[in-house]
Amino acid sequence: MSVHRGVGSGPGIPGLVSVVIASYNRGYIVAKAIESVLAQTYRNIEVLVADDGSRDDTRTVVEAFGEPVRWVWQANEGLAGARNLGLRHARGEFIAVLDSDDAWLPWKLEAQIPIMQRLPELALVGSDMTAVDATGRVLEERHLRTMYTAYQALSAESIMSEVGTLGQFWAAAPGEVASAPVRVGDLFPHLLHGSLIQPSTVVIRRSVLQQIDGWDPASIGGEDYDFFMRLSAHGPMALLDVPTMLYRIGASDQLTAPGKGVAFARAALRSVRGWKDISRGRVTVPDATFERRVGDILAWLGEEELGAGDRASARAHLWQAMRRRPRRRTGLLLVTAVLPGALLDLARRVRKGLRRAIAGRGQVAAHA
């Protein structure tokens, strides 16, 4: 029997936004995330800190806030399991998630909720984000299109239609953001090409969440790609094309930290291979297009496995990638994976020796 992972039945409390903050040993920073929610100018909120088995002072930090912040706990299951814990306790008509090391701008919800209310066909509304480092220093004002490389092949302007400005949906919008475009589109067909949605930017309609089974704990490293692929099959998305949050990057305890590439690539491959099942014929793409996308991910997976020292798996996946999407880089990686380790070491030593010899000749010439 499958375990229910999503929100409960019923319409939820009208207008209430349930904010789910998943946290694991983030007692040192989770208060900043909570404070950014409590500082929202939209006041009809509840905050659920879903503690995924923390061993630090997370509970003490959270419970010090009192209402409307609630601490809920479970034994460690990972990010997907923690978010699902929050979903099961959520009472709102709308659901939002916030990573425990990020922060919202004070007007985020007040800007997004009118869009959801005016456009009842929407499954969710998202936004851009500003990238900051651990000290809060701004690294990139508009980071969405940088973080998600699918935007290199797709543009929000081409796949979504502008339906107005923020000021037209929210009369009290601050002057500096009132002219920000609001775009609407069906993102499902385009998610085949990669992730396009940052979870902490979105507000999701409860009734749409009830049609899917929450985040998938089996999709380690690709929880969000899988989740939004399934969610977007049930309705269009609005993009408020302006940053509404501060997204922290570069910390060692983040899921996007280096060294997790193999898990990410495997999860992406699993999601893309399931895309046709989710579509159920609603959207079709040429087989060649689908196979090229699979080939790109197989090449990515093979490269990550090669870097991790799993040469056997790398060989298998790089070969499959070459059959679907022949590329020079993939071919070179496949050769590297096939060559015996000793021969590779010899090639590296020879290359290193040649570089030294060339550098030495350059120094002699400079002093001649």
C-alpha cells in the first residue's frame, strides 16, 4: 500500500497560505527564513517548520517564535520527506515552500496571491530570485535564468504570454516593481528540456496539489524537477518576472554543493524517462527530440560517474549517450573511460612533461 505524501482533502482555509520550511540541522539559520515569512505584508499565513530529524537546537529556535509558527518532526527522510511532512499538516488554500537558508522579500505573498485569485486556472505562480552569498552580499540580481540552464534554449518570453503587470494585479505594488511583467503559460512541454522553476519562489494551489502525491523521496537530488514536472501537467503557471526572494548559494550544507552530480544526473534521467507517462499523450514530441534529451543526460551522468571513479558505469552511459546524441566531448569522455587506468596515468605524465618542457623553452627564450 502506498503512503500518502501530499496535502489532505478539502479546500483548505480560504486565503490562508501554509508556508512549509523543511529543515535539517539548520538551527543556526532557520530563524532568518521564519522571520522573512513573519515579515510578510500579507498576514493570512501559517508557518510549518518540518524538522527532518535534526540533532541541533532547531526545535528550541522554532518554538521560541510561538504562533503562527509550528514545529513538526520526523525521523530523517531527506528533503522530499520533510516537505511532505509539512504538506500533511498544511491547512491553507495555498501552499508555499521556503528553503531554510533562503529568505523572502516582505511583499512576496501580497504580490502573488492576487495573481492566483484573479486567475483561478493557475496551478502555481513563481518568480525570479536574487542570488546572495552567506553574508547576504548580492551576487546576481536576477538569478533564475542563470541557475536553470534550460533557459539558454528557451525564453520565458517565448513560452509564456504576458497578461499584464504586477501593478494591474496589485494596486499597492511598490513603484520599483509595479511594471514587472506577469506571464502565463503551460510549462509542462518545456520541462522536458530541464528545470525552470525554483521552489522557494512559488505559491501552489491546494486543489492542484491534491492531484499529485507530493515530493518523491526516491528522486534524490532531483526532487524539484520531478515534482514540478508532475504538478505542471495539471495547470499553467504564472511567472512574476521580478525577484521576490534572496537565494543563498555557495554553502557547504546545501543540496547543490559540489560532489552530488551523480545523484542529480540519475534523478534527471529518471524524470525525463517518465515524462511521456506523465503526459499521457497530451503533449507529443518527435522521438528524435526525446532521444537527444535522454542522450544529453546520459552524457552528463557518464561524465559525473567518470569523475567519481565509477568507470564501468561511465562507459555504459557514455556509450548509450553516443548512440543517441553523438558529440565530440562525449566521445572523448568515452575514450577516457575505456582506456586502462595505467595508460591514462602515463598519458597524464607525458602531457605534464610536455607542458614543463614547453614552459622551460619559453623561459630560455625570454632570457636569450
